[in-house]
Amino acid sequence: MDKKEEEAVAQQLATVPLFAQLSERQLKSIAKTGAVRTYAVGDHVVTKGERDVGFYLLLNGHMEVKSEGKHIADLHSGSFFGEMALFQDQVRTADVIAAAASQCLVLSRWDFWGAMSREPETLRALMVELVRRLKETPKALSE
């Protein structure tokens, strides 16, 4: 990924609530950690029931989320999924299928934690955001 692409990916990462509080330098570091993957129409990006291994940020294109063959949601540039897979091993709850030629930044759990071991300030900022979100969960559920 060249500098221009890295900056564009960092800007898209800044829209993800988990990463929104990070500095530009920290966002660029995460962008460099991930891999850009290309998907053709009909490619299964993730499959319901498989073990999830990471976070996906749709850089461009269009994807569909389906469960049991039923349409659940459309994903477009800037959409993301799997952020909790960075922290916990669980199974995917739906299929994500490329509905058009698409590119994603894919950040695997092991690459993420390897990078975070070298970036304790970034890890600290992410933990603060996770705690903030957890504190808001009971409030949101009671409304």
C-alpha cells in the first residue's frame, strides 16, 4: 500500500467507532498492519458458522449480509464488520458476499495483537474506547 492509499484507509478507519479516537499516526499504523484483499462478484467474504479471525473494512464496492439465504443488510464503502473478532474468538453469525467487485482492508487478530505489542499507547486508547462503549451498553438497553 502506498502513502496515498495508506492515508485514505486511515481516514476510513477513523469512521469506525472503535478507532475514532486514535491519532492519525495510530490510524496509519493500523492501516499498514492490515492487508487489502480484492473480491469478485459472488465471492464469500465470510461464511456463517466459521471461526472469525478478524476485522473487515469495505474500502470500495458492495457486499450483502445474508443469513439462511435471507437478505439482512447491504454494505458499502466505509462499512465494517468483525471488530469484536479482534478481541474474542467466536463464530460468524451471517454470510457476507461480494455483490460487486470489492476491496476490503482485512485486519487479522494475530496481526492486530502483534502490532499492538509494539504500540502500547494505541492499545491503551482502544481499551479506553471499549470500556466507554461497555459503560453505555446498559444505558442503551434500558432506553
